[in-house]
Amino acid sequence: MKDNDPKDLRFEAAAALDDALISANEAANGKTADLVTVVLFSEVPKIVYPLGDPEGAKDSLKSTPLQSGTFIGGGVQSAITELKKAGSGSTLNRTGIIVLTDGFDDPLSGKLGTIKAITSAGNEGIRVSFGFLTSELDQDKLILDAILKTGGIYSTISKPEAQESFIALVLLKGLTGIDDKGNSDNAPLLPGLSTASQLSPTGPNTFTYAAKAGETFNITVKAIDAIALHATLRDVKANTDIASQETSSTGVAFMKYTAASNMDVEVVVTASNKTTGNSSIFSVTLSLAGDRLPVHLKLDYQVFGLGEEWSIYSRGYCGAL
């Protein structure tokens, strides 16, 4: 982690989230106070801030020396335990966990524990979203499948500066079940992120992006499972196709475009006629020319939760909405 995030930007993203939470002092005029817990994990999980008022979590979200090893499942399970504490109310559709990590389970045998913990969260109605700081690799497909089944998001993050973009993406999708924006087959794209999805059995998967005039961007669609895909880049306002590609023998389709003016574009992904197989996970990546990232994304959202290995961010409501 020291090499991948030398400026500890994960803590800045966590602090920004915590600032946006509603503390007990801010709970007025119909606003309900939030609860937050912070969990660090390496070989073993460590609860550095038990479920409580976000105002008290600030000191827990400062740079902390990291230990060796990665036990993702232990961190997730610790977050679940905190979210289910007596007096915190039901977890069903009103709690969420955000995991930030740059590592795989170490030892790899811990993978089964991670899948079990994520599945357990889903059974409790807890949405799990997972940000993996890497430019090339993915977690095991079974972990991706478990995350997506909770209703959460799995993204690889190309650089530490894009961690807030990942948080913003989670919030756009909905941190918890009751926050869900409705259409699971339609999702935004943000630069620096590669986001996994299940291929829709009923229609196309659509991903949207607001391009700026003169901006050159790249779209990469990758089949994580052994599926054949057709990807089309479209101009939303003009209702016209810009480009289209089939995934290659390596499972990748690539499109590049320069926007002549400010415009909304969408990437439409469907199964090609030659697709086979039962599992259907793929990813879509948006990158800007020169590996740029957009200006700082201001996080302005009502409720979240936090944690770490990097980080697990667990959120729960105090009382009913």
C-alpha cells in the first residue's frame, strides 16, 4: 500500500465522506443522524472506531501505518458485526460497506472467507462495494459475483487520486438498497475507474458519460467471463452511433473518441450472437487521454459509512428514515 498510495489519499477520501455524514449535532429539521464504523485490516481486522457518531471518527481517518498481509473477509465480517449492534436498527437495505484495498487475500486461502463474508452481508441486506487499487488485475470472479449480488459496485481504480471518483460512483449508484437509483442496467462512467457488471438477460447494459469539448477519451470493454460482447458508443442527443466493436479473441473491445463539443455519450453493451456460457461478468473502463483525471469531485451526499485496509467504510442509520 505504501508504494501504491504513497500520499495516503485513501484517508483524504475517507475524511471527505465522514464530513458529509450527518452527525448527532446536525440532526435537525427532519434529518436523521448517521452512524459510522472504521475498520482497518491486514492479517487481522481492527476496529479503530466502533459504530458511533461520525463527528468522533475524524481522528480514526488519519494516516495509519499499515501492517503486512490482507484478510479482506475478516474486515467485512467485523463491519457486519458493528452494523448489527443492538440499538442500531435493521440492516435491511439501509446499511452499506465500502472496501478499499490494493491487495488480494494473503494467504490466498482467505478468499473463501471473503466470499462467505460478502455473501453474509448480502443476506443481511447490506450492500457491499469494493474499490481495488490496481491498473491491470481483478479479484477472483467469485468475489466479483458475490459483490454484484449484494447490489454493490466492484471497480478497479487506476491511481490513488481516483479513489474519490470511486466513492462518487458508489453514491451515484446508491450506497444502500434504499439509495438505489433504480435502473441496474444503466450506470455512469467516471475517468480512472473500471467497473464490473453482470450482462443483463433482458436487454442492453448502458453506461453514460458527459464528455467535455475537445476531450479525448478511451472506452475499453473487457469480458471477464468467457462471453462474446458487442459494444457501441453513441451520441445521446443526436441518437446516432459513433463507433462499435466486437470483443476480440482476448475478450477486449476498444473505442477512442474526441468530443467536438460538450456532449452526453453512452456505451451500450450486449451479447453478440456467438455468446455462450452461464456466467456473464464484464467490465467497462473510461480513461482520458494523457491518463488525466477530472477536477476534484465534491462529495455532497446525505449518508455513508466508512472503514479500511486500506479501508472498509460501513454505514448505518440511527433510527428510521
